[in-house]
Amino acid sequence: MSWTIDEAHTTIGFSARYMGLSTVRGRFGTFRGEVDIDPRDLTSSRGRIEIDMASVDTGDDTRDEHLRSADFFDVENHPTMVFESKAVTPKGGDVFRVVGDLAIRGVTREVEVDVEFAGEGVDPYGNRRLAGSLTGIIHRSEWGLKWNIALEAGGLLVSDKIKIEVDGQLVESKAAAEETA
């Protein structure tokens, strides 16, 4: 079955340590994606999401512009980030390990993330929905995101380790819904 990521009910977020003292959180507001799920064999499920890097929002306009610059995402030359899953394995309960390719700034690396199924239902408009969350950790330097400032007291301004957190919903694609009706 084919499902579409519901942009209105999905948050794609990230966080990084700042000066080793606090956590800066951000999100991407514009994205699109599809997930194909075989309910008889969840391990054959596959998905693809494309994120508009210019939609980054950390709540600080100056920081957001810096993230869009060549120091970080280089949005002018690399406007999107893409994740495409390759393998799904059960971890136990409603949690699955998903392995896929993450492309940022023209560099593609394999990553592993955990996806937790939160439930399914039908909304008031008759649309079937699935809900869940995705968590993972990447090291931004592996994609060429190396900008930083060494602090006088030691350490770096921005951590290399980035936590990825997605919480959201999928809506059954209309074509898939019509096939099962």
C-alpha cells in the first residue's frame, strides 16, 4: 500500500549541542514523501522523503540564514536533502530499524534510524492514517558540514553529533485506497 507523508501533521526536527552548554533545536517546514508498506511483510517496506533545505527554522533568523549558507547546507547549490530507505528489520514490539541513504550537499551516506509505529486510524474525512516516530543520530561532518569555531575554554561552538527526530502521520494514497475498496 502506498502512503503519503502528511506535511500538516508531521514534524521533521533536529537538535545540536551549542557550546557544550545547551541544545539548539530546529525543524524543516517543507517536505514531501511516499512510503510503500506491505502489511504482510513489513520488512519489504520502502520510503523516500525529500526536504526543502531552505525551510530550516530554528527560531532565529540570523542562525537560519547561516544554516542556509555555504558554511552549512549551501541551499543555493543543494536545495534538497533526500532520505531513501533500503532495508527494514524488526527490533521488537512496534519498533523497526530502517537503513537508508541520506543525501546532503551532494554527499550520500548510509544511515540507520529507528521507527516506532504509534497506531492507525481513520480521520473524520474517511482517510486512513498511520502514525509514528523516527529517531537517529548522524555526524554532520560526514556530509561536509564542517563549519565550526573552537572555543577559548576548549570544545567547539556546534556539536558534530546531530539528533534527528521525526514525529508524524502518513495518509493512505487515494489510488491505494481505491484498489482496496
